[in-house]
Amino acid sequence: MGEKQTALEYLNQSLTLFRTLKDRSGKANTFLDRSGEAHILLDIGLVYSDLGEKQKALEYYNQSLTLFRTLKDRSGEANILNSRNQASS
């Protein structure tokens, strides 16, 4: 469980950095910034799912799904839908 908590700490640091970068730029978010943010949210959801915290996992999956849909990233969307299905079962 310690490794998963460490993973969550690193992922949350990464998420904060992605969000800070887009706030500082003063420009519209780039596809790569938002895609990176979506993937980090997915990864956080996966860790919570592994920890058995399904509701928390679903919260992160939903945030990620919103970004993937905004980006029209069908592959990312498919990954999220698959992960949500696994967390729901």
C-alpha cells in the first residue's frame, strides 16, 4: 500500500504542475497540456481503483473523460470507459 500512496503523491504533484503551467501561460490550453492532465487523472483513478476506493476512482475517471471528450480523443475516451466499467463491477 505504501507504493500506491507514493504513486498518488507523485501523480498529484504532476497534476498540480500541469494545472500551474496552463494558469501561468495566459494562453488557451494546448492539446498536450490538457491531454497530459487527462492521462494523469486516469492514472490517479487507476491507483484508487487498485486501492479498492472505487467511488474515488470513478470521480477521477469522470474528470478525465470530460477532458478526453473535449479534446475529441477517442482512444483516451475508450480507455476511460473501460476503466469505469472495471471500477463499477
